[in-house]
Amino acid sequence: MSNWLLAPLLQNLPGTVYQDAYADLQRLLLKRLWLKAQAGGRAQGGVISGAAGRGDLAASPFDEMIQEAARRHGVDPDLVRAVIKVESNFDPQAVSHAGAKGLMQLMDATAASLGVENSFDAAQNIEGGVAYLAQQLQRFRGDVRLALAAYNAGPGAVQQYAGPPPFAETQMYIRRVLSYYQAGDAGHDYSV
């Protein structure tokens, strides 16, 4: 299997701790890209997007908002759905033990910095959350694992550990989001 797609990410791999995980992730991401391409997606910036008729993502009441925000910020809408699934299980009124709020579980300071006035407003929360996710993807040069780690634990923690921090919560968060993202089933089970 060719490494051309993820080669830039693998160049800066810290030590050998993450090499097995990166190899697994590489295989899964390439498989996902291949499946999307076969379903009619197109390559844009190294990511195949826009595959119609996949049939494995159920429509959510927030799907149009997710699609629009993802398009505006250049983020795969399936990744956004996976983040929302793990963060709030699509509950716009969710509040975490740490005080994060809404669908994408924005902390008040982060929400304010992104122009979100009401974290319980689904449109504002999705717009702010996708903007923040896009910032992390840009900061970590498209590395989805690092961007997810930063979304969960903060970019400072990712920089401090030169990779995903060893926190159990963050490690589990990355695995869960990637699992939904790779399976393409983050849109299922919208129980509120």
C-alpha cells in the first residue's frame, strides 16, 4: 500500500510509540478514502469528500448545519458528525462535568473567542465547533489524531507531549471519534 497520502504526517512521528497506531490509522483512512471515491466523492486537498449515496450515515436534524459549516471551514462533515456523536450524542442541551456546552461541547472561553454567544443554539455551536476543529487541523497540518487530541485536551497539551497526551480520557476520545469517523456511522442513534 502506498504511503503517499500520509507520508507528510509520518515524517514528524515522535519515536515509535505511535507508529503502530499510525499504521492502523493509515490503512483505515486509505480504505475510507477509497470507499468514498467509489461512492462518487472527489479529491480536494488530499481528502475525498462529497460522496453521495453512501447510505451508512443517517440524516440528523442538524445535517444541513453540519454540511454548511464543514464546507465553509474545509472540514469533512463525517468528521464533524463523529465529533458531535462523541461529544454530546447529538444533544444540543448537553453540559459536561467540566462545563462544556452544546452539540460540540464548547467551553465558555473558547465559545466566546469563536463568536458563539449561545452554546445551546445548535447553529452557533456547530459553526464555532467546526471553526475550532478547522483551526486544530490547520495547526497540526491536517493530522486528524493531533487535531482531535487538541480539541479534547487543548493544543498546549498536544504540544507539551509532542503528540496526543497520555491522558486516558483523551486517548479514549481519539479512539471513539476515529471509530465513528472510519465506520461512517456517526449519524446513527440520535437519542436526546
